[in-house]
Amino acid sequence: MEDKLTILQSKRNLIVRWLRIFLIITVVSIIVVLVFTTGKDTLQAFRNFSPLYFLLALLVTATFYYFELLRVQVLGRAMGKPISLRTASEFYFGGCFLTIVPTGVVGVPFQLYVLHRDGLNLGEAGNVIIMRAILNVLILPLFIPIILLEKELLRGRFVVRAGSYVGIIVLLLVILFIVFLFMPKRWSKGKFSRVYNELQKLRVAIKQTFTHGKLFFLLSFGTTLIARCAFFTIPYVLFKGLGVDPPFLTTFVIQIILSYLLLFIPTPGSTGVAEAGGFGFWRLICPTHLLGLYVVIWRFYTGLLAMIIGGILILRLLYQPKSDSTRS
């Protein structure tokens, strides 16, 4: 496996370029949102500001992070390969930071590297990445009855368009996954033979997860469910911190829709679209004079914080002593 200096430093200019684009779009988006929503009433609303709720939101966010890291470790155990907390942290938070580079040209190789460094082969490492995505899809049916309770929300044109976009993307991914499972053997010959062999290892790892690792798969499903529920709860706690008391179910459902929508946004770190999408959804229940402020705070807790942690971990990886960074 390539050294992390080859993976990251060779892409340094690319990362820096997209980081600048990300920051510019994020700052512009935040300014635009605040300009159109901030006024005298916004300043007066600070009288209802509750720091305790924002600390509680931080605790809920930390709970989400903990179970996200735990499920990475559980997926490793499903294949008989323990994954350290350090590696799980670099995998998750580093991946969050590297979403600033579209199409995963750096993020996925980096995640493969940190798992391979912990003793997983490429097929097993790829299995962890794919199984995390599969688990996020598998738990969605559990939330559909809850989503359907918000009938008024689902009638909105903005919501219908967002849902249609997500549905089409998910369908395409399912088709690609089926093609992957039934790869013809003729692909094993020629210039794609190496890729075919690595994909075969991935298929074996997935099969092992569903057969020999059934208990750990169920545990990973449970950790995914807890992590997602914590994540979907963050907006309600943030609203309470601003002195707003919206229906809990509505905030829960909106966060579900937004979280799946932003998974398939091609902009660096979903920036721009995240702020615009948040503005479009949260305006349905948030007072106008607090909307911009809320979108900024919501974006920090549900996205930017993980990216900041990931950036710190990647810098630590790049600049720590060589002897400390290499493990068998």
C-alpha cells in the first residue's frame, strides 16, 4: 500500500485548491444567509439564548461520533480484524475532511490506507467502506413510518424534488452494486485483471460479514441506528438553545431528509448546497429573524466540526515522526 505521503502529499496542491474553494463558498453562503435574515429582532432574540442547550447539543454530537467510530471497529471485528480507536478516528474524521475534494479521489484512498495500516487487506478495507454505506441505506426503512407522519411537510414542492433526487441516486447505486456482485469471469483477464482480483477479495469480505460475522453485523446495525438517531436529534436541541420550541418530530424528519440529500451533493464538502438546503427546509419551522443564525450553527454542529477534527488529524499524520506513523 502506498505511503500516506504519496497519498496525501502528492495531492497536496489539489487538496489546498479545493479547500480554498470550499472556504470561499462556505463564507459567501453564510454571509448571504445572514444578510437576508438578520435584523434587530435577531439581536433581541439573544435574550433567550441558552448555553446549556448548546452544550447538550455538543454532547449529542459527541454521542453520534462515538457510535460512528464504534461501528467502524465492529465492522472490522466482523472479519476478525480489530481496528484501533485511533485508526477509526482517522478513518471517519479524515474522510469527513477530505470530502472537500469531490468524487473521493483522495478520501477513499486515504481511508483504505489507514485501515490497511491496521492490518486489513484492500478487500477487507473496501468492505468496511461499503458496509457503512449499506448500513446507512438499510436503516432508512425504519424511519419511513416516522417520515410519513409528517404529511404536510411531504407535500412541499422543495421536499418532493429533494426526495426524487435522492431516490434516483440510490437506485443507480443499487444497480451498480448488483453488477458488482455478479461480475462476469471474463473480466478476470486482460488489463483489468488486477482490479478484478481486488474486487473478488471485497466480495469475499462482504460474504464473510453476512455469514461468519452475523453477530457483529447486527451490532454494527445497532450502532448505526443509535448514531443516526443522535444525529437526527441535534437540530431540535439547537432550536431549544435559541429559545425556539418546534415539534421534535418535524426537526427529526427534516434532518433525515437533509442528511441523505447531502450525501449525494458533488460540491466540496456539500458546501453551498448544505446552507441553501438548510435554509429551504428550516424556514418551514424557524422564525425568519433566527433562520440565518440557526443555519450557521446547524451547519457547524452537523458538518463543519467533524471536518475541522479531520483536518487536525490529517495534519498530525503528515507531520508526526516517521517511526511513530508506521505500523505493521
